[in-house]
Amino acid sequence: MVGRQEQALRGNRRDIYIPKAKMLTSAPHLYIRRPSPTTAEFTVTTCPRLTLPLRIALLGLLLLRIVTIFLVLLALYTQYGAAITTLSYPYPHFGSSPSASSSPTATVSGRVGIAEPRTATSGRGRKWATSLKRTNSDPYVTIPEPIQLVLLTLASTSLGQSVDGVVSMLPTWAFLAISASLLYIALFRRIHTTESVLVLRGLGIQTSSSSEGGIWGLNYISRLIGFGNGHGHPNNSSMPACLAIGNGGGVGNKTRFIPTAQIQDVLINEAFRGFEVRYYLVVIVQGEEDVVVLFPGLLPNKRIVETVWREVKACLYEQADGTSWQKRGSITHSQVQGGVGEGWNTGPRASFEKG
Amino acid sequence: MAPTYRIAMVCDFFYPQPGGIESHIYQLSTKLMDRGHKVVIITHAYEGRTGVRYLTNGLKVYYVPFMVVYRSASFPTVFSFFPIFRNIVLRERIEIVHGHASLSSLAHEGILHARTMGLRTVYTDHSLFGFADAGSILANKLLKFSLSDVDHVICVSHTCKENTVLRASLDPLMVSVIPNAVVPEDFKPLSPAEATNNNQKSSSSNNNTSSNQAPVPVRRLLGPHDPITIVVISRLFYNKGTDLLTAAIPRILQNHPNTRFIIAGDGPKSIDLEQMIEQNVLQDRVEMLGSIRHEEVRNVMVRGHIYLHPSLTEAFGTVIVEAASCGLYVVCTRVGGIPEVLPSHMTVFAKPEEDDLVAATGRAIADLRANKVRTELFHEQVKNMYSWTDVARRTERVYNGICGDISEVEFYGHDATANVAGWTATRGRSGVRSFALIDRLKRYYGCGVWAGKLFCIVVIVDYLLYVFLEWWFPRRNIDICPDWPRKNKVKTG
């Protein structure tokens, strides 16, 4: 794992527990950053440490996403491209002009602009072909002609033909469903979730959650490749890319700030979730009926929850004698195992139920 | 030093719902915790109460979200409870699963799953069942299934034991009798101060309960024309003998002037009672209070002199112990486990029929008027007979026995082990004591020609589900709960 020296190098960041990475993600684990004695940031993430194989795998995944998107678009174009085509195709067997239609060598499925019955067309193609007569001269959508040209050329290559061949075997609803879900996964699914809690003494608690690993984060991609890693943390190039999310921002980043005056308490509770009983951290906010759950998406295990709880308490409230909780009694494993701390909720106040 | 265990009480019935089984589980759990054990309670969710709660002393209750079908019993889905049950058992590191009540499907499922997981199981039966009607036959078959593979069974009375042994074809040696108990502090007779308050019709009688503790009970002497109040507290269902009550009340009141009734409780038969009151114009002599809370029972009881219990079937009848503890003379039907409960000088027995009930009540009234009954002594006597501490101690002995912490000779008695070589009560019907799946199947197979095979399939599916869960939700990912600081903590082996 991490050598002591390296830990010292990284200075104010501490790793609590990094489980072994599975494929591309790991079980939720915790990073604690303490820029000053009165500030602490707790980050729980499923993004493992970026090693070279992992970087390659992630980049490969990115590439796979792009290829998937491209293929889906191509398939869509071969099926329904006629509606947006204004350009007549330069080759005689393909195009919108009825005069160029009778060639029996037409292999490019000839959907586009073919009016009369053909041998190599599927049902979808014919349907479109009949309606095309009307729309041909006045398409609903116009796209720039150079792009049309590229698409048409691609559709006529062997790749386009094979895509079309595969797609023609599927019924329409299946084709649409598959392409929609593929597009959704390739565009919007993220593989890593990061949730963090920033505690500022005297100010309050800010929670934020974000997910990364999609194709939208330029920061993320550049960090994968290795440029500009770390956002002012030159030493930790091996830190997960997601950790910079607080600084760099990400897509779908949700934050919420709770001022100290409104925080009644921070405590650990238990609740049923799915087929499990989980521990989770809650903040009781004055004037709100529901409690605010920290790390709501990841719901990390008890060890993390307990560590964060102790440190949040220590950071948020200064003790009367000026020392923080941490200095008075360091957290040892036996303590964690031993007994029930004062933060264990025994009241009916927080009844959080999910799922 | 005595070994301690981590015990899970599984039952559909628990607070906030009031009732005998509920308070039994609560009292037993708190007393077991006083003895240094760890106890959690697993029940299904009630309206507005879902999730994990801590009660007094750190008694932890899991209100598992479930569907309720009939009289707050959950829907018997056999397997759907397993994933969450396993999670709770693992995170609390449970060693003994103790199911309660034969109508609670949660308890039966819990016992089945616990055996699949290789835990020790105990089952407590609180009720009597018939053998004749279709519902009972089905219920008995299910009980037989569930008890095919249980380590020990506890019944609340000897009658109940007899009934359970017959219904589930058990070896009588693996069934213990441990009665219910009462909390004597909650059922004190009227103290003199309260009595004077009552005479002045003061309403704040219950406030003095704790402050005035008369060390020597005062004897209340009844004159020949003093009014006698008969109290009935029961849910007004058929099996509680409400029909008998409806028939008997006019005759009793006719035979005995200066008597009146107080009836507390609610149920489908309350309409019959009200009709009877209307028809006989007894509004001034019969008072119906409707449903009352368990805390108020004592305050109702101490208003009377006689407690009438006309139940048609009863496994134990905690309420007559409570009545006796309040210093009431008890008239009850000779059914089920009731004759075992109280000594004869506290009770007048009747056959469960109208004439005999009227006659028995008449005898009781005559006895009281003659001042032959020392009701003021009942409280101390009951206090010595029934205590939850004692129940917990005896239950703990059962736990010791099934966990092998006391020898079989000590647990089952010398004769049992001496007669047949290598005999153990926990072997069950097939005579094999083993947690191996094949041996468990042998035990279930004996349940019936078709039922046996069906039950075997259920057990196999349960086992496969267990294997699947071990793979899908691995043990190492389940957080272990820290134990609540135990009383006089002892090291667990």
C-alpha cells in the first residue's frame, strides 16, 4: 500500500482505507483533506487510484463509448437518413433521383429516395421511400452538405453495409430501443461516483455529490492522459481524478450548504435499504422535517461513517478547553469496535428510509 | 461464569400493538438483558414505525417493512424475509433465534432460515388450537413443518404443551413449560389512601399509586348489603366467551341485587352485549368502557371485587394473574391452561356453560359476602409465584441446554438419557442430530406423504437461496453492530 514517506509527501491528505479495485471502480473509500485546523473535507469515492493499467482501461472505455456512439448514429442514418438528405448521391445506384434507381447492383440498401419496389430493401426502407417523394425537395431538417457527404460516403462503405445488414434483421421497435439505450449509456452513464462533505468551523457543512467517467468531462480526460493532473497538488498524480471535482467542477455536480446555526446535530443512524440494514450519517437541520443524509448515494460502510462522524464533530465544534476531540482521544480500532458512542441515535427522530 | 448469548426474538406481534404476546416478549427480553445477554427483536413494520429503534436498556427492535394480511400477522412469503433476516442476524452476530406465537409467520420463517444458517432455535407457543376445523388442520401442518427442525419448544402451560406436542408430533422431552408472569408493581391492589379517594369519587387515584405503599394490606370487610362489582376485561371475541357472558349477566344481576358489572374491551361481540343491556334495561348496572390501554387495566380492576373470565379457550390467561395480583377474587371457566395458573383459594371454577357460570359467580359473591376470602393477601402470593426474572432464568436454562452449556443429563433428566442409549431429545422425529442438509431433510420428510416432499423442496430452495445470498451479499461486506454495553458483562466464549 502507501509507504509512510509517500504519505508524508502528500501532506495534508490522508487515505483511510482503499479497498482493492475491482475492474474500473472500487468499493467506496474515504479521503480526508485538512487544509487548515478548522476545515476538513471528507470525500467518499468509488474511483480507485489511477495506475497505468487503469488509465489505459479507462481510456479504452472512453474510446469504446465514442465508437458506440458513432456506430449507433451510423445505423440510424442508414435506416432513416433519407429524411434529412437533400444532397443527391453521386453514385448512380444511390440517391434521391428516381432515374438512378433501377440498377440491380444496389447494395447500399438503397433506402434513400428509392420509390419503386426493390429487391434489397427492408420494410422500414420502403416506408421511408414512399414518404420521401414529398419530403425530398423540402426536408424537415437540413444538415450542412459536407457532413451529408461524409455520412453518405460512410454509409456506402463496407462498414455501413454490415451495420445496415445487422440492423435490418431487427424489428423496428427493438432497433429503436437498443439504439436509444446504447446512446444513453455511452453518453450519460458515469462509472465513478464521488460524494464529499466540506466542514468549515463557524460556517457550516457543504455537501456535494458528482459522478465522473462519462465523456463530458474534459478535465477528466486530460487527467487520464496525464496532463495537468492534480489542480495544485503536484505530488499526487496518483490520486483519483475525481478528487479534483471540488475545484474543477463536473457535470451533474450537486452541492448544498447548511449553515452552522441551522445544524442541530450530526449523528449516525441505521435504516433498512433494499435487503440490508445500513449505517448512515445524518445532519439534523433546524426547521426541516427531513434530515439530510450525508453520502446518500454511496452509503459507505460503518468504518467510514464512524470516522467521518468523529472528525466532523471534532472539526465543527471546538471543545470548551480549546482542544479538538481528536487530540483528547485518538480513534483506535478498539474504540471503534468497543462500544456505542454518544452519537448513536436512540431516538425516533431520524427515520430515514430509502427504497 | 455463566455463558451469555446473543438472542433474536422473532415475532409478528410487538409494541406499539398492545397484547399479551407483545408484553411477554418485551418483559422476557429486558429480563434476559438484565442477566447479561444481548437481545434484539425482529418484527414487521407498523403504521408510522419502520426501521431500527432502541427501547429502554438498549433493547433493539427491527421493524422490517412488510405487508400485513390478517390481524397484524404478516403475509407468509416463506423466502422473501430471508435476505434481510440474514443481514440482521449477521450484523448482530446472533446465536439463538427465538420465535414466538403460532400465528406469526415471521417467527416460523425466522426459525426455518435460522436452521439453514446453522443457528440454534427456540420456539414459544402462546396459544391453543383445535384439531378439527380446516383452518386448524392447515395451521397444524405448518406448525409441524416449522417445528420439525427446532432445538427446543417452550409452552406457557402444561395444557399448551400437551396441545403443541400433539399438533406438531414432538417429543415431549424437547418441550418445556415456562409460564407467563406479571409485573407485580403494575398490579397493586388499592392502597388505603386510594380507597378513601375512591369513596370521595376522586378521579386522581392513580397518582397516589407510587407514593403510598401500605406495608400491611388492610382487609376490606364487606357487609351483607355492600355493592359488589364484577369486572370483565377481555377482547370481545367468540373465543373469549363473550356469548357466555351475554347470556350470564342478566341472570347474575337478577339473582344478586347490589351487584354491578364493569366491562372493558372491544371487539365484534360488543354489539351483542349492548343489545342485552338494552333488552334487560341494565344500563345502570352494567358499565361498558370500550377498549382500554394496558396501563389502565389496573385502575379498572381495582374498582371491582370479582374478576369474571368466561373464556372458551386459553393457553395461560395472564389477565387472571393480573386480576389476582390486584386483589380480586377470580371466577373463571375450567378450560385450557387456566386451572394451572392460580391456586384454588383464589379462584372459583365453572364449566364453560351458562348455568355453571351463573352458579359459580353466585358462590363467589356468597364467599365474599361471608368474608371467607382473604383477597388482600393475593398480591403478595402472586408476586412470589410469578416473576419475569424467574421466567428469564428458566428460559436461560433452555438456552444453556440447547447450546450444550449444561449436559444433556442435567437438561433432560437422567431417566431420559439412561433409557435409550445415545438418545437425545433434540434429535427430533428422525433420531438424527445434525445440521447437515440431508439430515434436516430427513426430519422434514416425516411430515406427511405429500407434505413431507413439499417441505423438503422448500428447505432445499431455502438452502440454495442461502448459498446465493452468501455469494451475492458476502458476509465480509456486512457491518458488525457494536453491542450495547451489557449488564455485568461476561466474556463470551
